[in-house]
Amino acid sequence: MSAALPELPAPGPLVALAGAADATSVAVLLDDTLHHRYREGVAQHSLHLLPLLDDLLRDLGLGRRDLRAVAFARGPGPFTAGRIVVATAQGLGLGLHLPLLSVSSLAAAAWASGRERAAVALEAGQGEVYWGLYQRGARGVDPVGEERALAPEAAELPAGESPWWGVGSGWRAHYDVLSRRCGHALAGTDAEIPVRADAVAALAVEPWHAGRVLAPAEAVPTYLRASYAEAPSRP
């Protein structure tokens, strides 16, 4: 997995936050170098997120007031993790008067994979995956179409563009269906690529330079389904 930086210098110390289904992670981008902390544990985000950050800052000789921006994985992903990550980013932004940077969890997985074209599928429950297609560029990853929550039977790749690499936990849970749907355009898969804060930090550099920042009140998770209680639609 590669979370190397895009070809832009970082404007100042940046913290990034992410919460996956079974782990919590934070990263600090300092002097164009990514520093990362990762802690395994299901539903442990509220316990680990801020202590991981403070431990990392301490090791770097920094305090929270040295930070210049907060990036966060907005989802889609686990419901509780998304809410905790966003709420923590909002709290840091409000308390420290910092701008926020929102990064798609699907895009973060695509960037972390290091692949030129990534078909990202994250396990969504209810027999669905969160699905997004991305092409890699010098300053990040560019979406190809919209991110969606869908049944694996509805996944498809653009005609005439290949090869694609299957990335994310959805490929482990639904490999047979997804690989059949993608056919010969699929070069291979890596179901173990996680959504981690170092990739979130890397993808936050370009919007930070461009001034595409949020006030804390504007930060919201991305769910892609109106409600976790609603039945998923089928093709």
C-alpha cells in the first residue's frame, strides 16, 4: 500500500483522522512527511482517536495548537465510526479555530492502493457494497462516475478502459459476483487495502492548496443510503 504525497508541498502541519470497521488511525503531515498511528479494535474509535493523535503529536514535538488544518474520512463506511470521526474533526476545528478538509473513504482506499485505476468496493452490509471508480493523478485521484451503494450484481466498469484493480473489503465478501461483473477488464484485486488516515492526509493536500475547506458546522458524514434501516434497492 502506498500513501505517498501528491506532487504539492504541504502548507503546514495537518492532522488527518479515519475510522474503519476494525481500526482507528490518525496521521500528521509535517514538512512534507507523513507520520501515522494505527490501532486495531472494533468499535473503539471514541477511545482511541484523540489519544492516538496526542501520542503522535508528542513524539513529533508538537501540540494541538501547532496544527493548521484537520482532514477527515467522511465515509462512506461504518455508521458509528463515521459519526465519531466527523464529530472529533468538528471538535478540533471549533476548539482550535481550524479549517476542515473532507476526503472520501473510497478515494482514500484508491490512493492507498497505488493503482492507476481502482475499482473500490467497501463492505456496506445488507448484501451491498459502497462502490467508486478512481483514476490516479499527480495531485490525487479523480472519480469516474458517482460513488454509490449497490448490490454487487449491479457493479460495472466503463467500456474501453482497462485494466482496473479491485480494491477494498467488498472484494473479499463478494469476489465471485464482482469479478464476474468486471470481466477481463479486472487485472487483479487487493481486498486488504484499508481506509487509513495517512491516505486521507495525502488527499487533503490538493484541496487545502485550492482553498476548498469547510467550517466545522459544514462537516457531515457520507452514508450513500438515506437510512441504515431502509431495505436496499435491487436491480
